[in-house]
Amino acid sequence: MKKEKLVEKIKEILKTDVDLNYLSVLKQEELEKLIACIRYRIDQKD
């Protein structure tokens, strides 16, 4: 998945319209790890 798509996925998970394009400077692996961490944290709250 391209970086742009990963940033869009993060925006979807967080349900925000905030500009997160600055995350594109991260490596793809870092973005994937961030998504995994966010999902894990959200799942803990359910």
C-alpha cells in the first residue's frame, strides 16, 4: 500500500479531517506500525 493510502487509512481510523500529510515523511514500515498501534489501542477500549 502506498504511503498516501496509509495516511488516509489513519485518518479513517481516527475519524478526522485533520491534515495528516506530514506523516508521509515516515517510512512505509513506520506508518504500518502506527496503524497497528492505533488499532490495538482502539480495540482495547471496546
